[in-house]
Amino acid sequence: MTRDDALALDAADPLAGLRAAFALPDGVTYLDGNSLGPPPVAVHEAMAEVTRRQWGEGLVRSWNTADWIGAPLRVGDKIARLIGAEPGEVTVADSTTVNLFKLAAEALSLRPGRTTILSEAGNFPTDLYAIQGLAALLGGRARLKTVAPDDLLAAIDEDTAAVILTQVHYKTSRRWDMAAVTAAAHAKGALMLWDLCHSVGAIAVDLNAAQADLAVGCSYKYLNGGPGAPAFLFVAKRHQAAVTSPLTGWMGHADPFAFEDGYRPAADIRGQITGTPPILGLAALETGVDLQLRAEPALVEAKGLALAALFIAEVEARAADPDLKLTGPREAAQRGLHVSFAHPQGYALAQAMMARGVVGDFRAPDIARFGFSPLFLSYAEVWNAAHALADILADRGWDRPEFQTRAAVT
């Protein structure tokens, strides 16, 4: 593809107009929206509204007058529209790790007598760590079993309480078939819990069509909710009355402001909320979700996959370095919206790209990772980025001392 071809694609892009809704610095091609999305322009005004008027003038009254108390469910219902859920099935609360811990414990409670939580080896570490902690807490009543991805479906058995998978793998971008895996879990009597961190806002997700039971996700990636933005969780309505969060905080009580000594869980999705909602984080997140809702998920996915395919094709056509290898699937239907290339100097390569204004990231041990957020990236930018990578490999631009020293966050 020529650069003129890329510009022609941009001219015909139905999502191109959304670029202006993001506050991006000049001279930067941001290929790391899969790790931390950039701020929407509207977030600055939204945060000022909350801090100056709602908090500064309304003070404690804003829990009612600005409906702070309703924010977790209001934003949750908006996220539900992006993931194929119904109103009342999603709430914003806590972090992905905490939500995964809660829902895994609830899955075990729904399958008494079963002790195994099954996942894939190499899943995102926090998912595995959370289940390891739950298993340690419960002793012999729970255990984490991990297997190679190709062996996972065969490993689901009569002791499997739940299967927990990240739909789009954080490193390789490999995508699980949500409907097929969920059906395989259900066929053995197990529940299915999906991690949507690299799915929501990137690919079209339909939890209810797949008959998923539970799901978690973060909001600071493709939803552009900001660093440390609160996470969300999904519980299918058919399960809500039968589960109680193991973290029984006051906001999950059926009547929080009755201030009763005993815990009575809310019988709906409110029972998954623990402590006081983080209003500043919710305000920023709602701005990002509102922006995401302006785009049809199918169009978002189609453009993102096209951008990724363009990057792969241009890099492989021009990068004459035999050490550079694509990881994960090449086929669009089997991948998410980030692309990972393995290289012995993966970290230095990512740093050299940043020095040229192309921001990606690195994942140990050797992955230079690049994300393709469809709402703000253009085809021409991706074409330029691919050629920058090829140039760096050709002239060994990564081979400088300042690119070798690892920062605390990679």
C-alpha cells in the first residue's frame, strides 16, 4: 500500500470525525491506547463540572442533586450497550482484580462440590494471582488449574466450577471464540467468566448472545476512562439473586442508609458494589464511554482490524530483520486490536519508536506491542508508524545506550 492509498482510506473512513474528540499531543502517533487511552477533550470540562460545581458548591448534597449515588449503575448501563448486556446487568466498581476475585468466589458458590477454576497458562498475571489468592483463602475448597490454550476445552471436567479467560490475550492478541468456549463450559456444567479488558471498546462483544455468566473489564484502555479508572463487572440476571459478593460492603446492602448492623445483600446488580463510588473517576469514565457510544461497535472492530492488518503488512514487507517475528494469529477473525512483534531487542525497539514519536509499549520478555484504537487513529498514521519501525530496524536505531535502560513501567 502507498501512503496515498492510506490517505484515501482516511477520506472514506466513517469514524474519522471522532479524532477531534480526543486531546492528543501534536507530533505523536499513539499506538498504546490498548494500555492507556488518551483523554477525550470533553473530560476536562466534565471534571471541572464535578470539582467546581458539584463538589465545590453542592458539597454533600450532590450525592442526591447530581445523582452521584446512581453513577455506578448509570455508567454500568452505558457499558452494557457495548458488551451485549441488558440494563441492570453491569455496574462500575472496584478494580478488575477485585471484581475477578469477587466473581470467582461467587462462581464457586453457584457450583457447590466443585473445586477447580480453570484458566490458560500465560493468562494476564493479575487474573491468575487473584485466583491463587482465592484458592489460598479457601484451602482445599478451591484450586486454580492452568493448561496450554490448545488443551483448555478438553480440560473442562465435572470438577470445573468456572472457566476464566481473557477474551483477547494481552500479549499475543489471540481472540477466544466467546460463544464456543462458553458452550463448552456449560456442556460440562461449569460457569464462564470472561475478562474483557482488551475487548470492550475494541471488538464487538455480545455476552448475552453467548450465554456468558459473568464478566469483568477495565475502563482505562479503549474506553479512555483515565489512569486507574474504576472497573466494571457483569452478572447475568439469571444469577443475580443467587449470589452474594464475598466483599460485603455497605453499598452492596439492600438499604445502605438504614445503617443496619447485619448485612442484607441487594438481590440485583447493586449487590456487587462494595464501598463508596469513586465519583471523580466515574465522571472521567462516563465521558469516555459516552464518546465510545457514538461509534457502532462493528465499525470500530472492522477499522481496528484493518489498521492492524495494514501495520503487519507494511512492517513485514519492509523490515529486513530476520529476528523480528509476529506473535499471535495473523487472521483478523482470530485476533484483537493490538499487534505484537517479538525481537531480541524488543524493549530498545519500543523506546526507539517512542523517540521518533510513535508510542507503543513492551511486554517481557521480548515483545514490542502496538495498539490500534479506531476512534482516533488514521490509516496514514499507521502507515507512517510501520515505515518508522522498518527504518529503525534497518539502521539499528534501537542500538543506543538510552534505549537499553528499563524504566519502572514498561
